[in-house]
Amino acid sequence: MKRKFLSTVCPLLLIAQFAQASVSLTGKGMWIWKIWETEGGNLSTVISRLKDSGVKWLIVKCGDSDSYYNEPGKYLYNWASSYGGFSNIINQFHNNSIKVFGWHFVYSYDLYGVSGVTEADVSNKILNIPGIDGLVINAEEDYEGKGSIAEQYMQNIRANHPNSFTAYSSFARVTGHEWFPWLEFGQYCDVNMPQAYWAARLLTPEEEVNRMKSDFDYWHNVWRNSGHGNSVKPMIPVGQGGYVGIGRDIYPSEVFLFCNTVQGYGYQGVSLYAYHIMTQTSWNEYTSSWSPSVSPPTLVSPTNGSHQTCGITFQWNSIPNADRYELFVTLPDESYGNTETTSPNYPYPPGQIGEYRWKVKAFVNGTWSDYSDEWTFYFDGVNTPTLISPENYALITILNPTLEWNDVSCANYYKIEVAIDNSFNNIVALDLNVNGTTWQLNDPDITYGQTYYWHVASSSPIGNWSTTWNFQVASPPPNYPPEVISKPGTPVGQRYPTVGVSYTYTTSGASSDLGHTVEYSFNWGDGTSSSWSTSTSASHSWSTTGSKTVTVTARCQTHTDKTNTSDPLTVTVKESSEEVISKPGTPVGETNPTVGVSYTYTTSGATSNLGHTVEYSFNWGDGTSSSWSTSKSASHSWSTTGSKTVTVTARCQAHTDKTNTSDPLTVTVRESSEEVISKPGVPVGDRYPTVGVSYTYTTSGASSNLGHTVEYSFNWGDGTSSSWSTSKSASHSWSSTGSK
């Protein structure tokens, strides 16, 4: 029976993903079974042999099922103790540019019955070894048909080590081993290391690698097409350095041929099993194989050992014919990541303060170079901002002050915290992405009589916090005027809705004179209202016909007794079969036209509740009208002076008896020599000003029919007026309360 990859939904795809570690196994690697017996236990000899052969990484067996080798009483532990412990041994390999990975052979069950220890516990212990570069899981026939066990095992590892490098090593073919949990191991691991032992199968190295690649290429496509593409991981083939106990022994030149075939297919690395079966011929061939045909890039900037206080741009020399580069960065907290780029420079805003390590490799003609030398730099953080306002220890009287600081070179965004204690344990407001050097505090938690502490830092790139300042919000005097909510705008929406159809209505909103958040509720005129919300829109459908009065009430979100209600909108709810043409907008155009000159007038239009096309005719008030048209504009010139009433009638194009007429626009036709100034727009500004505070008011302006310049004067209703000016705005503060 074959495993049904195309029809089975893999449950592990439903869980959260871990962060995939970098592919660390590049170049040549070696497997060691009993390192304490290798070269008679002489560590220096082992390191020299591996280094002379160009080996970049080593896989050391550290556990078998539920047996952990690096603990007192075990051979590995006892041998390593003579060198200061296994972590010190790892450091010695690192000092010779050789990475060390822990090898764990697993069975899907606890083979030795060690009390309180599972296979997952042993894997986690291996990854806990200080300095270890990762874990290689060796799983074979005992795991076939045990997908759920594999999933639980891998989930346990990733829960404890979400970012650690992990690989799995198993069969060199999926075909014939369809019940092995490829998807589960592939989902959670970073690399697949198939055991391509050619002599064990009585094949040549070329035949073995070709068959391995062909079979995995086929299954990778199957997995991707069935939604399991995240189980497809890079492959680093494992070859044999000697006789593995089955098949035949290897022939001269086969190690060399195997490595060159693997490299020719573009695989990033290769390894041999195992040190203890390697012959001198195998070592010689391994030494001469896998010579990088591409020189690694040379790093340029940031320079080695430098200190940086601004955004970083990684730079290295360009490699001829390079398709792309891989940048590998280790962060101050020892987490790491890699990214690919086609450019020999890569901008980066540091997110941590401390020591960074980085290196680069190039991909040329299907082959990755070795990594460059690894450089170090120190990011000291972007310079700290200087606080400006409110001044330190300031006493303020408003609940929404604007905080200001100086701009810092290199800072793209700032972060700000406001708290009621100078340790910032009780934060009442924060923003981590402020674009600019000011930020308005507008939070219901801000109260009178309280002292607040604040500081600022660059958030991209990261910087150190500024000094901490504080301000106090003064308590208001007993006769301080109460909070005022301005009147919300009259609801806007369909005036002839149809029964059972939902319509959206909107208000232009309201404001609190204390800067508090305002929320709204629409009264639909049928005994129901919308829920309170900060949205200025709400939707409703009526169940009965007739006239309905729609209003919107605004209230302070903090002080819900502070309210104000809009002017009403009257809507007429119709049956769905009854066509209604909505009233077209009042004509808009020149209100002081000149005799004999053509002017264009426009309406905002009308609609049919049945969705029919609407057409329009303008009545010019002189006994003439425009032709019916779907255009919302028409032009006209008058031949006589005097007052004219202009209206526009809308009708259904299909049912011409269905009409509606706009409100009138009165125009006064003048002789061409008589100047007329049009009426300026109603002043717009705060409707609930506070005594002694200056407010600005604006008009939409007016025009002269002769094109002359127009100037304005605002009458403030307190016996004063602004000076005449061509500006459409003016400011004023009142000295007494009351209606103006």
C-alpha cells in the first residue's frame, strides 16, 4: 500500500510555523560515530585530518534513542572531560573553522527504557549543548508508518528550539519508502540529508546520485502540488567513505566522482559516512574534491570591528557572473538570519544594540562559493533625541498636549512612551512608529491632577531612550466650563429607501472641546437605533413604509452624558415595486449672470430606487427649458435682466411620468456694466469656542461678475470686525461668554 500524498490533508500544516534556520551545511562534511575512539581519542589529530581535507563541518554522534551520550558515566562525556568538556571541544573545532552538529539516531520509541527520558528529551539536550551548531536526526525503517509520532517528536523539538538548525537523514529514495514520514520531518527540519550509498546498491556514484535526484524531484513536485510545499527542503547528500556492511566495497576514484557529481547538480554541500571506515585513498580523494570554483566575496562595509550609530548598508565586492548573493547575519542576541539579494549591497536598519557578525557567499553558474570571512561590527544605537515640549516639570491645562522633540540624523521612525511612573511600568499611551518629531496625546486615560512621564527613542534604526521628562495636568477651576459636544452633521443617505433593503447613512461627525473621542448612534425613526460606535456611518433597513425621521446623536466616549443631536433627515420608505425618483440637487452656478453671456449650471443628480436611468431638464425661469438629457449639466444665456428661478426636474428615462423637481436657485440677471459681488460662504470654524482662546474661521469666498479682486471682513458679533483683507480666513478670541 502506498501513502496517499495527494488525497490526505496533513494535520501538521494547520499549526503555526517556526522560523527556518539558515542552511549551514555548505561545502564538505564528515560523520563520526565514536569520537572517543577516533584516532585513538587524540582530538588534535582529528582536527588536523579534517582541516587538511577541507572539511567545513562535522556530525558527531551524541545520542541513540533515549540514551544521551554527553552525561556522566558515558564514553563521550568521560572522553570530553579530559579536554574540559564537550563545549570546549566544540570551541576547538570552531577555532579551526569547523562547525559541529549533534547526531541522534531515533527509532520512534524509547529503546533503552531510561526512566523519565524520551527521544525528544535527548534531542533537546543535544541542542542545549553550549556552542553546538545544530542537530542531525537519523531516522530510518523504524519510523515508517509513524507520521503522528514523528510530528509529536518534531513539535517538541521546535517548541524548545524554534530557531535552531535541524536536519534529518534517511533513505535516498521516497519510492519504496512512501510510508516514511517525509512530510512531518520535512515540515520542521531545515535540510534533508539522503544516504546515497552507491556501493551498497551495487551502483556507480553517478548512477546513485542521478537516481536519488530524479526520485526526489518527482516527489517534491507531488508534495508541492498537493499543498505540502513547505516539506520540500534543500538536500545535502551523504556518501560512503568505505564499506558500510552491505553490497560491495568502494572502488578507487568513487569518492571523487560522487562529490563532483553532487557538486555538478548544484547541491550546496556533501558529506561522507564515516570517519572510522575512511581509507587513505578515500581521504586523498575527498581532499582533492569539491574545490570551490567560485571565490567568495570580499567584505567592504561596515568594516571589521567598527562602531556604527546609523542605518547599515552591507557592502561587498561584486563577483563576475554572480546570479545572487546570500547574506548571513548573527544578531547581538545570537539569533541569526539569511537573505538573498542580486545586489552587492543591502540596506539594513538594525533592530538591536550590540555586536553583529556577518558574512556573504555568491551563487555563480549553479554553484555557491564558500562564505567570505566573517566580520564583526558594533551597533551603538542611533543618537538620542532631545525633548522640547512640554518643558520638563511643566504645568499644563489641556488633556491632549502635543509632545515635541528634535530630529535625529538617520532616524526613520520614533517610538514614544507616556506613563504615570518614571520607570514606565504603568504606560498609558505609546506609539512605536511615529513619522515626524511631534505626537499629540489624545487618550481617555489622561486625567486632571496627574503627573505624566515621557521619553522618545529612534525605532528604525533602533536607538537609546532620551532623558525622561514629566508634566502635570492641572486640575480645572471649580467654574471651568463643562465639556461641549458639537452638533453632528445631518445624516446623509438615500431619501427614498425601499422596504427590506439595507442603506448606509453618514454624518460629517462632531467633536469634543476637550479633545475626547466621540461616538455616534443613529435613530432610524422606527423605534430602533444603531449601536454606539466611533464610526460616522451606520446601515439600516426598514420593515414598514412611510415617512421616517433619521437623526444621529454624538456623545463623549469617556463622559457619556455629554451629547448633542443632529438636525433630522426625513426619508420616505417605499414598497419595492413602486418607483421613486429622488429629488435632484439644487442647481449650482453663477447667481449674478450677465445678459447675453452663456453660463453652465449643474445638479448633483438623482436616482431611481429601481435602478433605472435618470434624465434631466433645467427650467431657466424665462419660459424656456433645456432638452431632456442624462447629463447633469446644461448651459443657458438670458436675454432680459431681473430675477429668475432656475430648477431642474429629474425623470425616469423608461417611465417618464416618474419625476421629481429640485429646490430652486434664484439668479439675478444684470447688465454687463453693473458689478455684482456674489454672497460669500457661511463662516466655518469652532462652534463652541472658549473665552480667551484664539480661533480661526474661514469662508468659501465670493466673486465679482467683472472679475475684480474681492476682499473680506468678518463681523464677530461682539461689536468688532476683522480688517478688510483678500484672505478668506481670520482669527478672533472672545472676552465674554454667550451666543455670538
